[in-house]
Amino acid sequence: MTGEAGDSTGVGDLAIVLHSHMPYVEGFGTYPFGEEWLFDAYARSHLPVLDLADRLTVTVTPVLADQLEADGVEGRLLEFLRRHRLGAAEIDESENGDTLVAARSEAAAVARAVETIERCDGDLLQPFRAAQDEGRVELMTSAATHAVFPLLATKAGGRLQVDAGLRSHTRRFGRPAGFWLPECAIAPGLDGLLAERGLLYTCLDQTRSEPDGAALHPILCPSGCVGFTIDWPMVDLVWGSDGYPADSVYLDFHRQSMNGTRLWGIGGDCYDPERAREQAVNHAAEFCRAVAARLSDHCSATGDRGLCVFAIDTELLGHWWREGPWWLEAVIASAESEGLNLLRLSEALEAHDPEVREISTSTWGEGKDLSTWGSPAVADIARAARRSELALVTGAVASGTDGPASERAARELLALQSSDWAFIDYRGQAGDYAFDRAVAHAESLLEAVESPHTRSERLRNLAPDLSLAPLLEP
């Protein structure tokens, strides 16, 4: 039977992939558009998820790791949590009203995060490394700054993103076998950028161009790289507008106390953590049953053992969806009883033979296309990134890339190419912050090219393992 796993019992295989990413905010902006995005994601999502993770694949984008490795970040993180999160929850707790239980739960959660961080002894990447070393997770890398590859102007620009990401991950966690394409953005031929660096697999979303059920088999790309296709109907159970996180008993992300603590459920009642946890367990059981039924139907129809690849942003679990880690823990605990075999992607690579299928240009974003990052609404950002890339690449060929000015220009380009700026601007989030960031990086790149002796300390720890050699590859 195609794709028979080492453990071929049960109805099929489930690969849970959690994508951990934060844009480069270290040193840029102040509340509410500064490092607190990073701090909340780390404390509320990364730490609790890594603590309970088992048989999962977890990505760590280089730009996330860069910030967690920056000088002084641990001290700023602890001060933020103690003053703005724990302190606020303790004030709400002391008021002893109807929201006492919710405030106490929040204070306890933040206190646990503080204790975990203090045990890291200054190494905020240690929880990722420990989970990998213990065999509970497999870590994947990604592009240096989360660039949307089909929108890059040159192959050299793509190579720079891949090479910097690979160097970053190898130094910190060891050589990876897989590579997360930011936004799952792919176009025919781009898989070659991964294969030429010896990367074996990635994740794709081909929902728009393939019939239902096709995603239950990975794709063999022309380069030999394997594309694990995300099974969107199962992702939509969580990610959809009416998915599990929208349940009325869960914590309302948008409603806060005067002190900044979330104390109410989505339905408007005072938040009840125990009731919410029970519902998270129920939703986990429902999810496992749905995946099992889908894989069972697939096996009955095709005779093949299917692979369901469930991929979401790590930050959904715990930050946006407070109960997400409880849900994930229950999924891991109940998967086997529903006949689901949990696999990391390297294990799935061994257990499932990929099929030769045509790859279409796609993303996992809105409409499954590139409009979020390349539509007229964000054309200024997209054009600035492409013009800047062409200026750097042509300048590198002419100059041979030597010198700190070239390195500074390359880092400004990497920062500009982040998918986050167009995404935030397209969604109308954070005011002008994203647009201003893109403009500033484009201007700084030109300054580095035209005034090579001018220095900038803004990108203090972005891409510390950068090499400019990919810009000169044939």
C-alpha cells in the first residue's frame, strides 16, 4: 500500500506543522507597535506549545531567532511581562470582582512564563533546542526575513533569502532537512532554490487547483524536492472564521480591562478557564474524529494510506487563541485512540511516496493567490522591494559585494522583503507602521549604496550569519 508508515496501524497519518514567525520589530517602534508583538508571542505561544509538543514539526524563522538572540532581549522581555502583563493581572485580581478567577488564571500563566524564561539563563532559543534534542519536535528553517518568493525580482535575491536562512538555522539548531516557504508561496520552478541547497521538503497549499482529497498525498516537485500539501478542510476547522477559536466560552482577545487584562469570554460572560479548557478538549476530540473520518474515507476510495498535513501559525495557539495549547495537548493525547499516527515531516518523507503532479502558483493566504502581497492596494511596497532588489543585485555584480556598505544594503533589502509589511498594510492593521517600515528600509538601502560610509545601527541583529556570495552565483 502506498505510503505505508513504520506504524501502519490505524486509519492514516497526521502531520502537525506549526509555523513560528515574528517580523523584525527589535529596536523599532514603541507600544503598541513594537517589541510587545514578539514578547507576547514568545510567552503566550512559543513557550507553552514547546512545553507540551510531541511528534510535531515546528518552524523557527531566522528573523524570529535573530530577535530572540539579540543583546538585552531577555531583560526587556522579563520587564515587559512583569510590569505590563503580570502586574496588570495582579491589579485586576486584587479587585476581587466577578472576574477574579479570570484574573488569577492570567496571572498564573504569565508567572509560569516568567519562571521558564528565568531558567533559560539568557538563551531564549533554548526551549526550541531542547524540544528538538529530546526528540519531541523536528525544527524547520525558512527564508531569512519571510519573503514571498514568487514576488522576488531575481534568482539571486531568492538565493540570498534561502542561504541566509539556512546558515542561521544550522548554527543555532543544526542542519535542517526542510524549509518553510513563507506564506506557502510557490510558483513553478521556485522549488529549485531549495533543492540546490540540499533541502528535501517544504509545505504547499494547492487547494485552489486540485480536487478535494488530493492534498492527502505529497507532491514530487520537478527539482526532486517534496511538497507536503496542506489539507485545508481540516485546517479550516481551526482557522476558519467560525472555527473552534470563535466559540463563545473562549477568551475574547479584543476586550480588555482598564489595566490591559483579558477577562471576558467571547460570549460576553466573565471568562471561566475551567469551562474553556473542557471545551478545548471537546474540540480536540472533534478534530481527531474529523481527520480520522477523512483519512478512512480516502483509504476506502483509493486503497492508499493518506497523510493529513495540518499547518497553522504557532502564534494562533496561546496568543490569539488562549486555549490553543490546551487544544493541541488534547489532540496529541487523543490522536492514537482515533487511529491517527502522528508523524514529523521527515518521518512522513520516509512513509509516503510523493506523486508527480503539476504545481500551480499559490499561497495559503486569502484567495490562495498573491493578492495580499502584490495587489494594487500594496503595489507601492511590492514595487519598492523589487526595485531595491534589482539595485542591490546589479550593484553587487559590479562591485563584487565587498565592504560593510554592501552588507548593510543587503540587510536593508532583507528587512524590506518581509511579507509582513504588505500583509499588515493590506489588512489595514497598525496604521501606517508597516508602510513606513517598508519606505524606511528602501531609503536606507539606497543610502548604503550611494553613501557607503554612512552607518546605521537599526538592524542590530538581523541576519548575523549573512553571506553575500549567493548574489554572485551564476
